[in-house]
Amino acid sequence: MRRAWFAVLLAGSVPVAAASQADRVAGLPSAELLAKQSSCTACHAAEGETAKRLSFDEASSLMTIGSRRSESWIQRYLESPDSPHPRVVSSNPSEARAESAAIANFLSGGLQPDFVPIEVSAADRSMGETLYQELGCFACHEDNFAGRDLAAGWSIAALSEALHTPGEHPVLAGRMPDMKLTPRESLAIAAWLLRDQQADGPEEIVPGLKYSYYEEQNFPGNGPDWEALTPVEKGTTKTVTHELGTRRERYGLVLEGMIKVETAGAYQFWTNSDDGSELFVNGERLVDNLGTHPPQLRESEAVTLAAGWHSLRITFFEAGGGEQLKAGWSGPSIQRREFLESELAHSGSVPRPIDRGLVATDASANRRGGALVQARNCEACHQVESQSDFAKPFAALTADSSGCLDSSPSSKVPNYGFDASERELLVNLLRNRNDLQKPRTAYEEIFVRMNQHQCINCHSRDQVGEPSAKVLASFVGADDLGEEGRLPPSLGDVGAKLKEGVLGHAIAHGEEYRPSVKARMPAFRDVDKQLSWDLSAAFREVDRAADPRREPVFEPEEAKLGHQLTGTSGGLACIACHGSAGNPSVGVQGPSLSEMAPRLEYDWYVRWMSDPTKMRPGTRMLNVFGSGKSPITAVHDGDAAKQIDAIWQYLSLGDSMPLPAGLVTDRSSYELTPIERPLYFGTFYKDASARVMAVGFPERVSAAFDLHHARWVEVWRGDFMNAKGTWDGRAGQLESAGGSGVLAMPDGPAVAVGVGNGDWPAADKSAIKMIGHDRDALGHPTFRYALRESGIEVADGLKPVLAAGGSDLIRRIELRAARPVPGTQIQLVDGAEVKRIPVAWTTGPDGAAKFVVEVRMSW
Amino acid sequence: MVILLNSLALAALAFAPQQAQSEADYYEVIDVVIPDDVVLEVGGIEQIGPESLLACTRRGDVWRIDEFRSDKPEYSLWANGLQEPLGLLAHEGWIYAATRGELLRMRDSNDDGYADEFRTVADGWSISGNYHEYNFGPRVDPEGNFWITTNKPFGGEPFGRVDWRGWAMKVTPEGEMIPFAGGLRSPAGVEVSPWGQPFYTDNQGEWCGASKLSHLEEGDFHGHPHGIGSAKLPGSRVEHPGEVPDGILMPEAESVVKGFKLPAVWFPYDKMGRSPSGMAWDTSGGAFGPFTGQLFVGDQYSAELMRVSLEQIEGHWQGACYPFRDKLGTGLIRVRQIDGGEMLVGGSDRGWSALGAKPWALQRLRWTGKLPFEILEMKAVPGGFALHLTKPVSQAGLAKAQFKMSSYTYELHAAYGSKEFLTEEHELGAPKLAEDGKSIFLPVAKLRAGYVHELHVEGLADTSGLPLLHREAYYTLIRLPR
């Protein structure tokens, strides 16, 4: 990687003119960067701020390299002129070979690299190739791993694990950011990168079972004739599970492989499945759990098995409804449990690292290798704590082309292969080294860090850098959104554009904000904990205006106008390109409306909306306000500034914004999304009862009423509910609030009599009689029930009201009784606080009593 | 040689039209068009205007469907959020629905196209939170009582065991719930007969050896002990039967188990579907073909509509079931007869795979006007069975026919489903043809009370040479005719 960066720098991708100009104003950031990348202070100790600024990535420990790399690989890595490693062996080819062989012999310490057999398919490799392209791996690996010989150096299992958790890998930690790959993605990319490794060896024992996955319209209760069916998918699985393939209805599985018996003796096998399953050992069917049924356990009679491997076959089919497949055994020293991963295997042939062959070494090689490691001071980079006085301190170096900076360095020092301009940069750095005693300026910080962490391989920024033309051409995305739909965004102005926390979060955790851009932003938190803070602060310092516009105060009426403006009825139809709250737009997929206000600085938003073409020439964003006048004249007389503010007010509702008119929700998904009117949903509800009616309002606030106990259970903001548990298969799952910010209503009924200051009673079905509910002209609910003992009739209704940061709910409770009932109280939530309100009855001419209370729930 | 081949070919041609007859020649199936964005897992259907339907769905929606016979019906969402409604009834200005938690009624009082008033009619039972706790109905009898049936849970009960599962409930017009009969298992259809008495269908499984149609009478115990503990609660009209013996033949169960009710019709497994559901009597007076007064029962697995004829013998309703029309769109849940005698069928295959091709469907069955040659009705008579036919046969035609009959019964037991027990072939006497050629008396030796009598007729053709469309009938003989 280090080498790759040099190549970029030398090829002039970092605009030298811009950098030189920057150097004049702010020291020598290019030279500083080169010194960091070259780990100069590993040998030439520095102190104070200089040490901090020139800090470098610690290279991996050499103690354990033998368990990762083969001796032949190490040898070639040191010997090869293409190696990205600074040259530490002689420039004479035959000497270089002998030295490399000696060092490799010493370092490998007689160890063999760890190897976990793992099978891969052509489909894995193909998926890996696609991911490598789509995620943008090529941006940092533009050299295509030149000089690394990946196929000889890595096993698929090791590379896959390293890609999945780079922060835990001895070589990648601190260098490679976390691409947030799933285990499946990591395996696919590893399989692609190591595609030269062939599985042409003899069959061996491979962990996991082979599976075949089938899709059928109908399964007979006694199971299908599996031989007559054609599998849709094949693969391996580490455990016995029903979660293979894609369907969760009308599918079947056959798992095949071996089971390891440690101790000879009597074993009983079982399956627990929904629907049918069978289990065979050594070809004999031991468990018959066929039939269409809910989860059902069937256990075999005891069978006697010798120690060693025995063939295992499990069949499973799921006709409809819930699904489950578990299997296991019991036997000598095994309590009845599921099979462990370590007990399951199959035979297969697996790809192995390519063996390039070893240069013969004599008995003295190991000793000579050890001496060379010491003489070349390898530990300076590879194990910092042992830093020796091998070289002069940084402060004592002479500012000239000597030592490492000599045009042909002696074999006593590492050869970095610096060219003339690089040597000049570093000499210049030494001349101006006093500048390194001050902390970096914000500009320097941006330049050094964006280059050091290769942000510029994907993102451009003036005076810092930009991706190469080849890389730019290779990013994948939605064609119909132009470059904005394909390229990682420019970071020019980013400090003015994004809110502070958002910027820091994006760097630390990565984010996928643009649905059409396939490239994935990695997470840098494990590479450098400080990076997101330092860089976001520097961006903001450089980019933000001295006196940014202030956000307007929230006005619900303005937010309603903004709601209208974004939709299709009397609006600008923003939904043609922008979706909201998880619902896609009706056309191409631009950024989501609900994610804008939480991310963007208001000042930047106003500049952008006022004239997007000026800010980003060639943008696909419609320039509706550029003339100062809006095409929608019915709102604020077409005043552009006022409409831009109205939209901001609406956007500020974030995830709880009512969805714009015209947005189409996906009926085939189970996500319930009210748009024009409230949606109702009758369901089993967790921690309440099996008879709950939930109401979701278009204002993105929701509530659940327990019809069994006649009480509101809870209210929440954001998404309404997901109905999968109630609508998928036989269903019958307990559902819960779909959004966030759940506010639980106090336990017990809303109305109680004769409680005084004592404990509030518990909810009791037998104490109430449900009358029903009404839905008013807007679809807002009022639930009605009577208290059996006192005869009080209760009407308890909710309606939403827009508010800053998300909608509130107005709750209206009306009590009626034939006569006033003394000692009646209501318990409710006012604001976010639980309150008890004494009921002050009013009576009509006929003596009938009435009481009304209205509160606003705001939480 | 050549001549011989030709004559064989001619013989084949002569029979071809007859062999090609299919159910579709007599009963046409027409889809009610469903838009792509409507999930119409039909739980209940009701006609509310000459060209308008209401359909409630398992997802809790109530759709109004206007111009339902056209190529482009208009769908509007009249109500939503009901908890798995599995039946609709339009009655006295309200729309009634049986949901999991309650029998409710609703209406659109301001006529804006959305139901706005929802009222609980009865909710005297509970739900434990198990998916299988469905309620079916409501149907209304001549006195204005509503009939619903409650399904028993099957698996986990997250909110604990609850009362009144597996019951048939009569709800008075005032909303009083009368627990009328118990021991039901999965009572997916309930209907009031033209003579005003309620019947229900049940799905085979534990304690229900074979799917069945049963008459509901006050105090009946239908065999499943799950919810029978509720018989001891106030209001129950059923006396607790005590412990139900596990593994007893059905005919014996009637004398051993207190209150045990034998069915009107058993539907032998896989011969007549697997899971009978909604049903409707043909009261069209001939508009639906020759079967006026008979019952049509849907099956949720086999996506077919079956036919049932009933007669009362010794005070017990019993009769036969016959294949009628298969290859419908999906597993059937509801059957309703609408204007013009059409049968409207709808359903969903969700959760239980069905032989239909679609996940949900709503279809019209229309008689094409062509008279099928069918066993119109199989009736028990002293010494055998009378077979009434839709068309006459000749003596010569009868002579070519072969009749075969076997009988078997089922066991009442805890295990899932029952095989056929004590199967025997019956000796048959010579069939006798009535003068009009449309009735056959089939003498049968040793009729067995409490047994299904399965009849196969081969080679019977009407006077024009047309063979029987369906050649099987299954008579559930509970009482011997005298």
C-alpha cells in the first residue's frame, strides 16, 4: 500500500502545483506525508510535536509471521524488485537471493502457515469480482497487488477473515479501514482475489455439511422423492439450520456429510422441525419426523457407533407457515444437544495457497538470517518498543542527500527507491524541521490525513487531491443520475455542508447515504480513533462561513406547506427523485428527504436550494428557485426564499415527517406505511394482549390500543409497524412498535374510581365492557368502553399534530355517566409526564354527568 | 390388417367427445380481476349491490369491489385493521365480521366511502395469542341470532390458556353470547340451512379423525377435549363429557361419551379434500343447475368445491358428499351464492399450501346451462341406497354398469387424523331402475350404522351415451332407515 501511494504521488495524481502552493503557505505537508509514509522516525527518533506529526503505522510483528506466510513467500517478497517493501537486501541479484533465503528461513522459524480448509464455487468468485468492482476496492488497490503474490501468501480462510475484521488482523490493523463486509461478502472477495488457487488436490475432510436447496409448489406430507427434484442452489453450511436459500415457504433442504464420533458407544439422534424432516446415519433412516406440523421433536432409538466419521444425511421441507430445522444427538458424555460445528464435516477438495518452491539453504542460513534482521534494523518498523540507536535522531540528521536519501544508498540502510523529487522534498523537510514543532494547521491536517488514509483515492478536494481518471471511470452506480449517481461525493465544502456529528460519524463508521452509489464508504474507527474528530474539526474550521445563516424557528403551518411542496398535489414533486423514511422515490433514487435535515447545515441547504447548478455544475437537481421565483405560486406567492424555508421546516421533522403525496409504498413488503389516511392494524402485541389495534398516522406518529384491557399501551414516532409476524405464513407472532422514541403509557386503566392517593389499579378485562371505536372524517380514532361497576362511559381518542423534531399527539378523554361518580380520577401522560387528574363532573339539566380533558403528549 | 386399424381408429373417434367431457363444460370459472397492488386473501365475502361486493381479508382489510363482473373492477379500501376477519355478513344496515377478538359490526354513517363506526357485538371469549385461534362466521338464523365458531390453538399460547376455544356460539340480537356446542377443532365454516338450523364444517386432526360436516344442536360435544373445560363455566349449554377415551371407534363413542355428536357427513381424507371450509346452500331454484337445495362446501387444501346432499333419518341429519368442481384458483375459505345463482368462491393458500395455482383468488362459478349427467342424490333406504340421477338411463345402459361399495369408520383419538377402520366390501344385489329411468335402487347387504359407505359406479351412461361426470359418492350412514 505504501508503494501504491508513492506511485500515485509520483504519477502526479496529487497535483504538485497545488501542493507546492500549499507548501508555501503552510509548511511542507507533502514532505511531511512522505516522511510519515516512509516511517523515518522509526529509525531516526523524533520528539515532541515533531514525533506526533511524523508518527507512522507500526508494521506487523515478525514473531508470528511464520504462522501467516510460508518461507518461500517471505523469500520472494524480500527478493523481488517489484516488492512494495523497502529493499533491505542487496541490489546484487545472487546476493539478494541468498540474503532473502536466509532471512526467510530465520523468520519462518520452521512454522507452517495456519490453514483452514474451505470450499469455494465459481459463483463465489463471480460474486467477489462484482463486489470488488462495485464496492470500489480498486480505488486503493489500483496497483492490483503488484509484488504481493496474494495467491501464494494467503489462504482463502485467512484472507476472508482478514477482510471481514481487518482491525483484528496483525498486518491490516491500523491500515485497512473496515469495509463492513458480511462474512459471505468477505469470502466471495477472498475467493476472487485468490482465483489462481485451484481445488485440484485430493479430497480431504472439510468442515460443515454440503446442502442442496429446493423450491417446490407443494410438498407431500411424507416428503418428496428428493432424487426426482433439481436443486436451485448448492453450498456448504457449518450448522444444521433451515436458514439456507432464499425462500421461507415451500422449500426443501438436503444436508449431507459426516458426523464425528469421539467415543464409541450408543447414540440417539433427533430432529426438531417445522415441517417435516428425516435423519439418516450410514444410510439408515434413524429419525422419521415427516408430516406437516409445528415444531416437533422426534428422537431415534439408540444405535451403537464406532469411533470415527459416519455418514450423515438430513432432509427437510417447509410447506408453509413457521419454519424450523434443528438436529442433534446424545450419547456417551453428550447430553442431548444440537450438533457442534466441530462434529460436522464432508469430504471435498479445497484450494490451497500456491507453492512457489523454496531456494535451498544450508544449516547456517538461520543464523545468518537472524544477523541480517538485526543488522537491517527490521525491528525499528516491525516492533517499535525495541527502537535502538541504530541511526541518528531526527533532530541530528543533516539536511542533505546522504544516508537513505543518497541516490544509491549503501546496503547498510533500507532502500526506499526515492526519486530526485522525493529526495528534494525530504531534504527540504529537514531544512524546515522547526515547522514540525508546531501542531498542524487545519489545512495541513486535511492534506496530511486525507492523503495518509487515502481518502483522495475516492473523494476529491481542491488543493488536496483527487482520484485518478481510471479510478473515476471505474465507479459503478445509476447511470440516469449522471456522475452524482456513481461517484463518491467531492469533499470540497464538506465542512460547511454536514453537521459536525454527521461528518465525524461518516468517517468513523462509514455510511451509505446515496442509494445509487455502489461504492461503499469504509469505517475508519479501528484504523485511527482520533481521525474522525481531527478531520471533521479541520473541515469545519476551513470550510464554514464566519457567520452562517440561522435556522428558522419551527412553525407547524410552515412545515405543512413544506409537506405540500415536496409532494405531487400542488407541489414540486420532489418525490420523483427523493424517497423518504425507507420508501423509495417513484423514479431514480436520490438521497432520502427524511435524512436531509439531520445531516445538512441549514446555511449550506439554503445556498444549495437557491441555485444548485451554480454550486455543482452538471447536477441533476432541478434548479426550481434559481430565478428567485417558484413555479408553485399558490404558496407564499411563489417567494423562493420562503418556500425554501418552508421545505426546511418540513425536512426538520426528519424520520417523523408525514410522507409526501404521490409516494408509493411497496405493498409486497410487510412494512405498513400510512400516507393519505391513518392505517389500522389488529394484532397480537408483545407485553400487552392478543387483541391490540395499532394506529399509524401519516404524521409519522403511532399508537397501540389494547382492546382486551381497554387501554392505550404505548405511542411512538417514526415507522409504524412491520406486519410480517402477522401476515407471513401462519403468522401469529407478537408484534411491537416499529419506530423509535417509544413512550409507554402508565400501567392500568385510564379511569379509576375511589383510589384516592393509593395504588392505581391493574388493568382487568372483567372490569370493562368494550363498546367499539369511531374513526372520524380524517380517520382519527376514538375508542369507547364502559366501566362495568360505575357505569361510566369513556371515549378516549388521539389525533396527531406536527411539532419540531416530530409529531405530537393530542389525547382527548370524555367521560359520561348517568350521575356524577365521586372519587373518579384519570391517569394519563401530559407532555411526557404521568399525571393523575381528579374528575370535576359537570351536570346537564337531566342530571347526566360529563367531563372532558385534553392533553398534548410530547416526548 | 389395414381394415382392423381403421376400425379401431373409428371406435376411438366415436368415444372421444364423451371422454373429453370435463367439469368446465358445465360450470365455468370466471376470475374476479384483482389489481396487482391488492392482496386479497379472502376471509369473507358479501354482495352489497347488484354489481358490488365487500370482501374482507386475512390481512384485516375490507375492500369494496364495484363492477366486480367487469374486466376492470374498482377497488376501494372501506376499512382496515380488523384482526384476521374470516367472515362477513350484511344485516339490517350493518356489516358484521367475525374477527379473532370479537364479533363486531360496522358501517359508513356519513357515506364518505370509509367505515367510521365500529361496535363490539360480542367478545365473551379470549385469545391466548396463538395463530390458530381464528373465529368463523357470522351467519344469521331466522330469529336474528348470529352463529360463530371459535378455533382452538395449535402450539404455543403466549398469553396463557383461555376459555371458550373450540365452541359454537349463538349470539342473540341483543349481544348475549350462548355457548351452544363444544368440542370443535378447526371449524372453518358455519352456515344456517334453508330450514333455519346451523351446521358447521371441521378439519381432521387430533380428536377429529376425519373432516366433517355436523349439525349444531344445543348441548352437543363434537369430540375435541381442548376447550371443553369451559363447559363448567356459567352460561355453557353443554354438559362436561368427562374424560374422553383415547382410541374408540366413532359408532361406539356415541354411546360412551356423554353428549357426543356424530357428523352429518364425513369427507374421507384425500378422496374428498383435506380441509373443508366455507359452504353455501344452492337456493337459486335452478339458476345454478340441477342441484337446488343441496350444499356446496369449499376445501382449503384441494382448491375444489364439493357437493353434499342431506336427509333426516331418525332425527339425525346425514347424507352424501360428491366431487363437484376442482382446479379452482386457490385454497377456498369462503363460498357464497349471489345474484343469478352464481357461486362466489374466495380464499388464500397462506400458511397451508393448496393445490390452487394462486396465493389468493376470488372467482365466480357459473352454470353453463348444460345439464351434467351426475348422481343427483344418494339416499339411504331400507335394504340399500336409492341413487337419483340428473338424466335418465335405459335398462340396457344400467346392465352395462358396475357398482362397487365398501364401508369403513374412524376412530376418536388424540393422535392427528384417523385411518379408515374395519373396511369391508359389500355384497350388492341387482340394481333396479325406476320407470322414469332417473332412479336406481341398489340393494346392499348388511348396511353398517356409523360407517361411510363409499360407492363407485363404472360404465354407467345416460340414454344418449354420455357417461357419469363423477363416478363416486360417499354416504355417511349414521342412522339406518326403517
